[in-house]
Amino acid sequence: MRIESALRLIFPPACIACGVRVDSDFGLCPDCWPEVRFLTGLVCEACGAPLPGEEGGPVHCDDCLASPRPWARGRSAVLYAGRGRDLILQFKHGDRLDLARPMAGWLARAGAPLLAPDKLIAPVPLHWRRFFTRRYNQSALLARALARATGHEDCPDLLLRHRPTASQEGRTREERAENLAGALSVNRRHRERIRGRAVLIVDDVMTSGATFAEATRACLQAGALSVSVLALARVAKDA
């Protein structure tokens, strides 16, 4: 405890967004907290997007009603906007790997309705070329940190990406789905492990849901009992 106290004096807890001193590790200061738009209250049962009204039975947003999702349930932790978006970009492209721990806490809170005790957690995979360039898979870091925080089993290589896919930016929903068609499959080594299991797929950002849909298809084809999805951030129309 003495060593820990001494370290706290030398390196006091700092806001993960702006660096000012805060009371606890991996926290946000009073100025940055409101700038991270946590998705609480009434949200879409399929994608976690915020909805007007009070909490009640399961409801779906217009996007999910227009294009029903292949997965069973979904949640998102924050809106992809403001300070939350800045932090995610730092985590994804700025080597801020320290953010995996607090972000896993955000995921655990948002994904609590999905986290049955026997659920297997798996990340959306990167193609090996992208992994070589980036040096880490941010979704895998989130999935592992979430599994550790909640005591669940995780499988970092459950899904494989067979071919590099072009950027999804600027594409329509249909073009995004076409871009990813057939790109993912379940690792042969884990086919027996997934058979008859409920799976939770984790990714950093959900836009159209095309990546989650392709991952869900692969898991169900391999014999998964059901699939739920959990995104750190949801791109919403009002973002």
C-alpha cells in the first residue's frame, strides 16, 4: 500500500480525455463527462441507438424496423460524437491502448442485458494486412477487457477475415453489405466450441450494422445458438 500511495502522489489520477487531475483512475473530469454521450434510458433493442420516450418494453429504431437485423439483440455504449468520438479515434488510431480498460467498463454497463453467464465473447476481426499496419485489433482489446471485467469467456480468434475490405466510408447500406459479403467466417479450430453456444460479438463502432450482420451470419452458419452484438459507439442520425 505504501508503494501504491507513493505512486499516486507522483502520478495522480488524470482525466482520460483532457489529463486534468481527477479523484479516481480511468475517470472523466466534470467538464469532459457531459461531452461523452452515454446511451442510457430508452434505446433500440437491436442496435442500442437512443430513442425518445421512457423505458418500457423492447422497441426498435426506424433503421432496424426498415432493415431487420439478423442478430437477436444489440447495445451500444456511447454516441459516436463529441468527446466520445475523440477518445475512440485516439484508441483506434493513436495508440491509446490504456483506454481499453475504462471503455470495457462502459461496454459492461451498456451490455448488461446481453451478458448471460455462459455467453462467449468474440471480437470483429481485422485482416492480417490491416493488423500488420495497425499492430493491434482494437475490437479484440475491448472484447478481452470486457471478458476480464465480467468474468466471461472470450475467444479472440473465433472469427477470421479472409480478404481485405475497402473502407466503408461514404458507402450506402447496400454497398457496405456487398463490400463485406463472404469476408468473415468462423475459425475451423473453434467450430465445436461455438456449436450450440450463445455468442456476443464486440466492435468499436456501429454505423450501418453491415459488419455485425456478416459476423452474425458466419456464427449462425457455424452452429451458434444465438448472436447478440455490442458496440462501443453507435453512429446516429443526430450525431
